[in-house]
Amino acid sequence: MTGLLILIGGLVCVGAFVFWHSRRAEKLRSKLRENRLDESQRALVIANFPLWEKVPEDIREDAERWMQVFLAEKSFEPCGGLAEVTEEMRLAIAAPACLLIARRPQDYYDRLRSILVYPDAFSVKDEWGIEDIRLGESWGTGSVVLSWQTVKQGDLNPEDGLNVVLHEFAHQIDQEDGAADGVPEFEELTDYGKWSEAFLPAYDEFCERVNAGKRSVLDDYGAESPAEFFAVATETFFERAKGLKREEPEIYAELVKFYGMDPGEWERGE
């Protein structure tokens, strides 16, 4: 009996600590979200991520508030001989990452702890020890790995449909439920069915087109898996919105609902 009481008491204490920690973290986040970027920071973002100027002011305001939390909570670590992760690098990564969650009810990349930044493409070994060259990676264990050179190239051309930050952070969103399967977490069960009705046939048709050598607005890499298809669709949604809406209207409609914004309405060329 005494042991049971001790166990119950311990569980109550753990529960109280978790509740206290959660409340404290939310208070800190609320305080951080009161701020926005200053003029020098915003200039750095625009210089590295020109799409930022096209984002409507109300959405940009939400994203900038999330950026305050992102920059305070996530650890940026230099790798592969990079001397340091500068403020310019941090802002260039945080802006597109937080644009994705500006209008989403979410757990705020809670699984993510660190962003590892290499100066250029980096090599990794697969499970068979074969070396592969990568431009970016998203780990479900709490890290995103990025090549700074690739970040700059993707950010500076906002209409090529290729952006490694949007791509890898779309993977993070996909992995929030613990699985990298191209089906992110939804609040309503009915949303899973609508998502699958749009994405599953589109993915199958896309793979057939890629195998037949036919080009589309989506990068061929999306045919690698449903997870990559979602990440590539996200890149394209923000960078080639009108083209995606024209070729894949069902996918486009689901992404508008999911991200809570419509980049096709932003003033820019296609």
C-alpha cells in the first residue's frame, strides 16, 4: 500500500512539473511573440528571401512573431568547417520555415531541436556504408541539416519551385505525427480523407508522368515517395503557385486549406 501511495505521489509530482513547464514555456513564447523583426533584420530577410516582400502584411506579421520564438528556442550549429552560423543565415532559414507555420494550428516544430548548417553540399553514409551527397535532410529525431550555399540559391530565386528550407521544413511538419508518409497531422479526422482523395491519385499520376519522361510544374524528385511528393508540392505551392493551381487544382486547394494562405493571390510573376 505504501509503495502504491509513493507511486501515485510520484506521478502527481511529474504531472504537476510537466504542467508547470508547459505553462512557463507558453508564457515565454507569448512574450517573444510580442516582437517583430527590426528594419535591419527585415532587410536581411528580403535580401536573402525576396519572396518575403510579396507575402501579405498580416501573414508576414504572424510569421515574424513565430520567428522570434524559433530563433530563441532552436539551436543553430555550424558543421563541415563553417566558422559560425551568422545572423544572416539564421534569418534566411527562419523566415521560410516560419512562413510555413504562420497560419497553422500546430505544436510549433516541437520535435525540432537543432538546425545543422554546412557551408555547401555534404556527404552522408547510408545503412550500407555507401556515401551520398546531400543538400538538405530532415530527421525525425530533432534536427534539420542544410547546405548554406543551397539555402541561398533556393531563396534568391523565388520562382524556380526549388527551396531547400521550405522542402526540409515541410518534412518536419509531415513528421510531427511520428511518420514521414506525406500525410501531415490534422485536427479533424475528416481532413485525412479529403487529403488522401487529392494526394494519392495525384501522386500515382505524377509518378507515371515522371517514368514516361514528361515534365510538370513539380520537380521529378517528388516521385521518390509520398513524403517527397508533399515536400516538393510545398516548395511549388509557395514558389510557382499559379502553375501548381493550373496543373494540380485538387492538391492546390488542399494546401491552401492546410497552410491557411493562397500564394497564387500574391502579386508576382509566374
